[in-house]
Amino acid sequence: MLPASYHCDAATLYGPAFAPMLRQAPISALLAEGSDISVMPKKLL
């Protein structure tokens, strides 16, 4: 398995309660096959 990492502002994305846990290095990673996804900029509805 290759090393896993992520880079994001966890407090902004998930809230301050999750930030300390998400600052730690991952201890596992999951790769799942499935449909392609697209991540688009947010829009007001």
C-alpha cells in the first residue's frame, strides 16, 4: 500500500469538533471502484 495523505482545512469543512482528529496522519485508506464523480464549485440554489 502507498502512503496516504490529505490536505484541507478540516475545521472549515467538517466543523471544529472534527479538526483535531483530521489533523492526524491517516491510519488507513480505502479505495473503492464505482462511478466517476465530479466535484464542482458550490452554487446558491
